[in-house]
Amino acid sequence: MKKFLSTIVSLVLLAGLGATATRAQSAPAAAPSGIQADIVKSLVDAEKEVVALAEATPQEKYSWRPMEGVRSTSEVFMHIARGNFGYAMFLGTPMPAGVNPQEFDKIIDKAQVVDILKKSFAQIKLAVTNAGDLSRTVKVFGGREMTVDALILQTATHAHEHLGQSIAYARTNHIVPPWTAEREEQQRQTQPAKKP
């Protein structure tokens, strides 16, 4: 009987911990402020352009790479997603159910890539918002210690670094980034008509 009660108590505690992790992951966070708000805004900007570029890139270009041994287009997008999920975990936000970053390099389907990118940005924005005490240290990358404020800054830096890489890949493949195409179209529409 004692062993049975011990097992029941353990199961209840595990269920409670799982529910707490799920709530932390899915609960809407309070609006961030200070540096957290700035980093979230930077991540929103990166997300908008990374996702737009992923959507504008034709499926056949997802396997393109500039040379052997270098990440392909889809691998760069999945590297961004892996980074977002990884940084979120370092900040204490658990990996969502069904997400396995170890499988990301095998994913080349455009719709899947776009979906994972969107989920990863939602995850890292939640993690940055809920980061808590920014002066505390966390262990990252094999045990190296880093303050939370340095880590949240790195999340935005990483996203923008690989956005730049993705833009270079797109331009090499004659894909105009959507925000550039939009701006060029607006300029064309506001230009006065040339006289014959």
C-alpha cells in the first residue's frame, strides 16, 4: 500500500510539473518592457523578413547551396529555427511537443520549413518575454555561462545574421526580397510619367 501511494504521489507531481511547463510555454506573457521589448521587436522584424523570404523562395531553390559543404537554403532556414528553439530552452522555455531539431536538416518541404520558422519565432519571443531576472547566468553551449541579458541579445543577433545570409542566397538565385520588391513597386507608382 505504501509503495502504491508513493507511486500515485509521484505521478501527481509529474503531472503537475508537466502542466506547469505547458502553461509556461503556451500562456500569453505580459507585455515585455525595457531591453526585452527591444529584443522582441528586433525578433519580430527578423521574423517578418525571414518568413517572407522563405515564402518567396521557390521550392526548387530550397536544396540550392553556394558550394559543397555549405548549408543549403532550407538548412539555413532550419538553422534559424533550431537557434530560436535552442535559445528558448536556455532561457527556460521547454521545447514544444513534437518538435525535434535533430531532424531539421532533413526537412526541405517549403510549407514545413515556413511552419517551423513561424513556430520557432513564436517560441523565442515568448522565452525572451518571460526571461525573468536578466542579470542571472545560465549555462549554454556545453556549460559556458552567460547572463540572460547577453543571451537574449544573441537571439536577435543570430536571427539577423542568418537573415543576411538568406538574402545573399536569394539574390544569388535572382529572387528579389519581397520588401524590396514592394518598395520598388511603390516608387514606380509615385514616379511621374515620362513625357513621350
